[in-house]
Amino acid sequence: MGKGKLAIVGVGEVPTGRYPDRAPWDIIYETCMQAVRAAGLDKNDIEGVISVNPMAQARLSSEIGFGKIPEELGLKGCNDVCICNAGGASTANCLRLAEQWIDSGIAKTVLIPHVTVHSVLPPDDLIAFFATAGMDLQWEYPFGTTYNGIVALMSQRYMYETGTTAEEMASVVVALRRWAALDPNSMFYKKPVTIEEVLSSKMVSTPLHARECNVLADGGAAMVVTSWDLAKEITSTPVYKLGQGATYMSASAVLRDDFFTREAWRKTTQTALDEAGITSNDVDVFEFYAAYPFCQCVMLEAAGICDPGEAGKFIMEGHTSPGGKVPCATIGDAVGRGHTGSGVSIANYVETARQLMGKAGERQVPDCNYALATSAGGAYMNAVTTIWGREPQ
Amino acid sequence: MNDYRKPIPQIQPWSAPFWEGTKKHELLIQECAECGARIFYPRKYCPECWSSNMGWSRARGRGRIYSHTTTMTGVETKFLEDLPFVLAIIDLDEGVRMTGNVVDCDPDDVSIGMEVEVVFDDVTSEITLPKWRPVKK
Ligand SMILES: [Zn+2]
């Protein structure tokens, strides 16, 4: 798929949570300045800005899309600006477009920001946005579909076919929240849950309990990326993109033969690993952005770590939790981090970079040389798997 | 009947025959006259061969539940009066798959593989939604 020669050299992030007093531009300033400073660069070294489109915030989206960020931040060396929207896969596209700008000489270094402020939006507007975004207005929405409903349909069938139990599904949340409990930027920092607490939470859409669904939150992050060659000069801890696989499935779940999306993930995982020249045994941390618990299971199975249907058991045994032999989703995915629209995906790449930089604090996976990161948009419209590493190869 | 507050389908010119069918309490499936593909949801051109020569055939109105969920909360205000409601994916005997609601039964009795039949819900004078109920043994 074109190996590219992209490297992450700096990241910035604000804590995820409900902070109605923190305006979008507060977050943009803070995360972008953090990322540029962490890269050891001057603001005028940034030659391109490619933003993740914020969901459900039309005004902010058009301000950013029409070029406000370089102007606000005074990025005097900026050559071009753009916004990318592919839902939860927006960040993957920002990274790929940055790679093209860098390869073609448009920009030597690119800033990739994201911001979401849900807490100031009326709850009914948010429900309405997430009820209709990604849903077909003719064939799904009139029947009361929501994101939770669609994923409930997938989870129900997954549990039926694999025999995965409610306790095992709840244990996915337990594992994710154990990671989140170690993450000062999570809204669930120091707040782990038990299987009993997950199963006793309100039923939202069978089989999904409230604690298996996402809590909407505010947040933001930024990354600075550059070429492999320049990365080595800029920082002692560059994070190299080593391989990637991508495939489109369908916008509507109902049109998907690969209903669990497992085969799509298997294919993109293999392509990414092959391109990086490694196997899944070499991967030290699996940064799955799966958005819901059942898909953590599917991704583990697709990566060949577990046989189909065995992932729930594996997760319940603690293998993906802190200290486990296969650390997965070390910010706790959307369930553990808080859902920031298109932002969970950038948070996942930021964490991938932190793990490989050795800057993941209490969540640090020892001797972390290779990381696998996933993203998907819409209601699992696509699958993007990327391998990142500490050394170019 | 005109106080229906829930969303009605946003109909396209090429899907209009489907909704004219439901209004007459008939379930129609789009079929490509070139390649024979049965298509759901209806498209302007055949997604298999890009033919514009599209026709319709009447479905038997029977199928089986591929998956289902009972929604208890987390919906827009306009859906609150329906809670709890069953959302399901139905595999029709004709080989296409649809999203819909299962009605006329206790949500706890719905299961994967259950045989269902179409039932037409005239929600306004213009719009009839196809819904599904368990086939009585
Ligand atoms: Zn055709």
C-alpha cells in the first residue's frame, strides 16, 4: 500500500472529560503548542496543518476547514491547510495526506490537530447527531437505529455464534477500564470497574449494558509528523510508520457479508505486518481502536492472537490488561477514554507514539519496539491497520 | 394518523416503487433485468453491473431473524413512547437482508433464526413501514 516514510515526532493532549468552560480554541492552542514543543520545533517550522474533522460541530468544522488554525497560532511557515473527514478514520487520513505532502515537498513538517467539545451541546442534539450520523435515513433511521443499536446487533450475533458469555463481554470493559484507570488523560482515571458493576448497569440495547457503551466527552490532541530522515535529526524518540493495510467494507452493517468485520481486519493486519516485515508475535502492544467491546474481541481474533470466538475468554483471563502478555488498547479504547467523536482515533495514535517513545507513564509496556494501531470510521465502514516502530526498516 | 412524529423514510425517485408497494401492503424487491441480481436497498443503477434496466418482484414476505436487539434507552425523544422496541436484521427467503422492527410479540421471545413475516404499519396516509412479526406455529 505504499510504505511511506512518515514519522511522529511530537504529541500533545488535554484530558478527556466534561469541561464546559474549556473552549475549543483553548484546546487547540494547548494541544498544538504541546506537540510542537515536544518535537523540539519552532512554530514557524510547521509547514502544513491537516486537521481531524470534529463531529457534530458544524461551525467549528467550517472554521478549521477554512484555514483558521495556522492564522490563530501564527504559523508563519505554513504552506497549506486542510481538514479530513472519514469519521473515526479521519486521523488515519490526516496521516496519509501528511505523508503525501511530505513526500511531494509541500511541507517538511505537518501538524495534525483534533478538538471536540460535546459538553456545551444540548443532549438532544447529541443523541440526534449520533442517531443519524452513519445511519441510512431511508432504510435504518425510521426503525430507531442508533450506533448502540447497530453494535448491539453485531454483538448479539457474535455472542450467538461464538458462545461468548455476558461475563466475558463485560470483562472486555473491565480490561479497558483497568488501562484507563492508569491514564491521567482519561475521564475514568483511577476508576476501574468490576464485571458485576458492568452487568448491573442499565441495559441500553440488549446485550449492551450502559457501561459497555460510550460516554460522550470533550477532548483534543495534536501530533507533529515529518519524514524519516528529518525525524532522526529532530528528536531522539521518533516513531516510524512501517506498514499499513486498508480496506472498505460497507456503510450499512446490513450489507456486510463479513458481519463481524473480522476478515477485513485479518486482511489489513496481514498487509500491514508484511509491509513492516514482522509477524504478530513481534508486536509489543496492540492499540485497537474498536469503539465497542465486541470489536476488541474481533480484532484479537483477526490478529491471530486468539481463534475465532476465543477472545472473550482470553480477555477475561487478563492477558490484555496491564501486566498481561498481550497488552491491548492501553488508553482503554472509547469505553475507557470517553468518546470524543472522531477524537478517540487520534488519542489512539498519540498513545501508540507515547508507548514507542517510552513516555506512557504507568501504562508503559516494557521494551516496546513495535505497535499495531487500528482505526475505522462510520459504523465500521472500513478497516485501517498500521504498524509503527522505534527503528526505521 | 397525521400526528406521527418519528422520522419517515427519505424516499428517492428510484426507491419510490418500494414505498408505493408497502402502501398497497406488498413487499417489493428490486431486481436487475440484465444480471438478475436481487438488490436491497434499491439503487438507481445495479450495483453489480451498472445496468439501468431495473425491475421489481414481489417478495413472499417471510424471513428469519439474523440478529436482534431490544432497545431500552438512549433514543431520541420521538422514539421514547416505543421503548422497549426490537430492532432486527431479517434475512428474507429471497436472499436479501433488511433492518426492521419486530412487533406483536414479547421482546424476550425474539431469537436468532426465528421465522418472521412482514406486517404493514400505515404510519401516515402516505407512508407504510414494513415490520415483522413471529410466524404463528
Ligand atoms: Zn445487474
